[in-house]
Amino acid sequence: MIRFVEIKNFKSLNHLVLSDLGRINLFGGKNNVGKTTLLEALFLFFDRLNPNMLLRQYNWRGVAGMPIRSDTMFAPIFFNFDLSKIIQIKIVREHGAEEVMSLRFKDENQHVFSVPVRMDERSGSSNESIQSLVEIEYKDAKRKEEDLFHFFINTNGGFGMQVVQAKFKEEQHAYFLGSKIPFHPVETAVRYGELDIRGEAEQLLPYLQTIEPRLRNLVSIALPNGESMLYGDIGLVKKVPIAYMGDGLSRLLTILLAISYTRNGVVFIDEIENGFHYSTMPKIWDILMKAANDYDCQIFATTHSYECLSSAVTGISEKKDDFRYIRLERTKEKIVPKAFSFSMIQMAVEQGWEVR
């Protein structure tokens, strides 16, 4: 598990330090204080070898398209859009040494590669050059390893990744569930099918029955177009698609599949209360704590809801000391975290104190 985090110069986070992190870490605070940005920074750490790492973060924010230029592709992830700064994301795992990822912007005008092409049945080559890039450096102090690669924009208006040095070791799994990311029935069916192949699908049923007690079983069914869809038996004359059973069940299933998929990894959930009725939240929190421990998975989540926070206090029945609530507050240009243990939040809720 991650126990310590330090983030510098990423989006709105000038310098943020988080320590004594737990199995489940819930972040609160006012609008535009950096809750989602914190999740994005940590996910970027794990997603650093993905050529689409920036594009999909922008898509999660609802940005469908943009010009491929330094000021639109790279500048938005740097504090105050200042490309002269260095982004640094540092983590320390349990019983581990520091792991640090640094991102530096560079104006470049260098040759990248020559790609074989065919024009009029003749063999030729197409030369491309880097226009600008973000150099990403990763260091693992424990393993004494260093990776170096470039996320670049070329002179033809495209982008890509250039690996300079990397061992491509097996990385800890991470999964991001954004507040604006819709439910994908086909992807859900595929993930459930993978879980079913491993003989672990039945473990999810008792969790889902807290939302839909009539649910007897789930099955992934192949459709005529070659895709799959997840159907459930709720005692009707025929099984019905899981998507028809309400946002709450779909949302819970998506989260549980993410946890099972990232066994021994990290799941990031933006606005965790989305799709759930407040009355079910105590059960949801108890399920998430149990599932996170069962799959040895760590959760980082955000919320705006007081009911969501108070439900964690009333709902979590096991491993209470593994829950952390961290409120982010803005002081001028600095974001300051204030951490609360389970017992502190319990006292605050019982006394009716405002801690959001």
C-alpha cells in the first residue's frame, strides 16, 4: 500500500504532502480545491507508460478534442500553466523506498525516426522531427532503477511516445473511475467474464445483493454482433440486462470489478457517492472495505457529500483504522490537507461538526 505521497507543480497542486495513508482514503473539500486533480496525479504515476496518458485524462474531464500544441497538450498539467516548472510525483509504499516520477517540458527540434511508407508502389521513407516534448523520468530507490521516455509532439501535428530507457517491469495495477465516465455494459460483461474464468465471480454476488436482494445470479451472454452483455436473474420470467437494474447496482458492480481487476493495486474513484441513494451508503462503505481487504486493494476516492462521509462512520464494521478522511483546503496558492482518523470523524459526526 501507498503510505506517503508528495506532489509538486501538477495542475492546481503547487506542493501537497500526504502521510499515514490507509486502505481507504476519502478526500473532501470545497469545489476547485484539487480533489480530482490529486487522483489524476496519482493515476498518472501508474499510467506513465501509456502513450494516451494525457489524452484520456482530458477526456475524463469532458474535453473531447483539442489542437495538438504545447500550450494545449502539455501546459494544462503544469502548475499555473508554467512549462518552466518540474512536475514531481513521489510515493512511498509500505516497507518500501521512494519512487519518484518527474516531468520536464522541452522545446526540441530533433529527428525522431524514419518510417517505411509506400507511395505509388515505391518504397520510401517519411522523416519526422520532435517539435516539443515532456521528458518523463522515473526512479525507484529500492531497486536502483531509472526509466526515461518522451511524450512528444512532432512537426506533422501528431504525438507519440519515445522510450529512451525502460525495463518495463511488472507495475502495480491501477484503475480510474471518473465522475463523468459512463457505465459501459460491454466492458463490464468482459471484465465479469474474466473474473468468472478465474472462478471468482460468485464472490461478488453477496455484495450486489445488498443493492438488489432479488438478484440470484449473473451471466455474460454473447450478442449477435459478437459483443457480450451481462444479464441478471431477479425472479422474473426471463433474465434482464444489468444496465436495466438501476444506476446503483451498475455503479457498485463497476467498482467491485475494478477492485477485483486491480488485485494488490490501487483504485481511484471520483465522487464515490454517484449513483447511490444515501440510505444505501452505509452498506456500500462496508462492502468496499471488505472487498478492498479481500483483494488487497487500496482506494483513493473523493466526495462532496456529508451523507457519504457520515455513512462511512455508521457503515464500516471491520478494519476501521484503515479508513482515512482528508479535507483539502486552499490557502492562497497552496492546498493544505487536514487528515482525520476514523475515530476523529466518528466524534465529529456524533457532535454534528462540519468537516467537509
